[in-house]
Amino acid sequence: MQHLIIISAIKIICVFAIVLPAVAYSVLAERKICASIQDRLGPNRVGPGGLWQPLADGLKLFLKEDFVPAHVRKTYFWLAPMISMTPALLVLAVIPFGSQLGGEKMVIADLNVGILYTFGIVSLGVYGIVLAGYASNSKYPFLGGIRSSAQMISYEIAMGMSVIPVFLIVGDLNLGKVIQYQAEHGWLILYAPFSFVIFVISAFAETNRLPFDLPESEQELVGGYNTEYSSMKFGLFFMGEYANMIAASAMLVTLFLGGWTLPVAGLDRPAGSIFMGVAHIVIFLVKVAVLMSMFIWVRWMWPRFRYDQLMDLGWRRFLPLALANILGTALWLWMVA
């Protein structure tokens, strides 16, 4: 038991040591990609090529005045930013980010119902935004929180239903088994392409990214649910968005893109050495980075949906498509059985 606690603690520390800097440098990557698309330079003053800009931004947030308006509901006002950041970090606990290293599985918690845990935790993310709107005790943040709850619940249903065909094919809810199946039979994006498309688009809505950023659309709502926040409490909302993007990318890699595997040079088999174990972790991180780049690129290339278009797409398009996808996959599996 003591050995298990020590190993789990080391895994948690390593995941935090990777994810938190990744959140910070995702912001820098977004600003650089945005600048490239708009034909300008982006951050380039702090460190070589602007490399230390995230450190400067973090220091600025810590040193800013932490102003709490008198009219807010203080307990919920303080609680909301923490709830916004926490689910993304908890989701990463069941993601296999490698095969094994020194005989230890590269996953913090190897749950047999990993996907159920994941969606249970993801569903908590909406509470941070709703609480922020309610606690601000102001009409514009409140409207942002209401719109966010409607949006996230709508697309959470489609996202959850999109992965059912994956588990019909694999026959197991353990995310490690999903990766093992892909190592033996090929990536699941080939077997369930509609599931992949529905999951990707729903992930954009779940993370409040353009073209689904209605909860915080500055042109319509001043600044959305986080209008009344400042200093590091605002920073936690900001970090939560990017942490959610990382978690969504990690889920996409695990469910559809083979996880830590590559179908070349024996990289689809569990590691037999330290070098191979590290290679699997690097493969997983590179795949996540590619998907993060996609999230960023879409933000600066696509226009925002109107709210009625957003809800119509979720309820009248994706929900029936997800149901048809489940039925089609079940019939296909029945015919080939």
C-alpha cells in the first residue's frame, strides 16, 4: 500500500509538472498562431522570441489588486474559479499517457469504468461558470452563466452519446483497453468517424471555444460570466479554459487516435525498456499538441455562431446524428458477429 501511494504521488506530481506549464505555454502558442494568421509578430519582448511571456503574465495576475465588489455573494464568488479549474485536472487522472515505465503503468488511476468517471467529472465543469454568473449578482455575468449552462448541457449529451459506438466496438469501458484495441486493430477514428466528428465539435462547445464562445462573447455581454473577476481569480478561469482544452485533446487522442501508440517500429506494443516508455509518453504529448493547435487555429479562422444557431445545431442536428450513429454501429456489429 505504501509503495502504491508513493508511486501514485510521483505520477500526480509529474502530470502537474507537465500540465501546468502546458497551460501557460498554450496561451503563448495561441498568441503566436493568432499573430501569424493576422500577419503580425505577437509576443516577442520578454525572453528570446517571447519565450518568458507566460511567466510575466502569471506574475502580473498575482500582483494585480484582487478586488471583490461589495455586491457579490462572496462564498460562491471565491468558489467558482476553483471549480472551473479542477474538473480538467481530475479528468487527466484516468488518461493513459504512456504504456509503462519501469514496470509501472503510465496512468494515475486505471479504472475499469474510466469513461464513466470522465463524463461524471466533466459534467461538473458547468457549475464553476454558472456559480460565477450567479455569485457576481450582476445581470451581464448572470446572462453569461445561463447561456453557458444551456450550451454545455446541450453538447455534453451529444458528446456522451458519441463515444457509445466506441465502447460497443471495444467492449470495455477501461481507457487502457481502448488503446490496446487500437494497437491490435487500428485507430478507432477509422471505425467510428462520425463519433470523432461529433466529439470534436462538442469539445469546442464544452470548452467555450470559438465558434461556440457565447458565454463570454465580449461584444454581446461586456465580458460574460467573469466580468466582475480580477487578479488570480480571473486567471483561474483563463487557465481552466486551456486546461479543459488539454483534457479534451487527451480524450480525443485516447479514444480515436491510438493513445500512446504508433503503428510503426513496434511502438504499438507495451514498452520493454525505459527508452521505449519515454517514447510512448512523447508520442502521446505530440498528438495532444497537434490537437491543441487545431483548437487554436479554428478560433482565429471561424466566425461565431448566433445563439439560436448554436442550440439548433446541438439539439436538432447532433443529437439525432449521435442516436443514428449508435444504431448504425450496433447493427453493423450485429451483422458481422
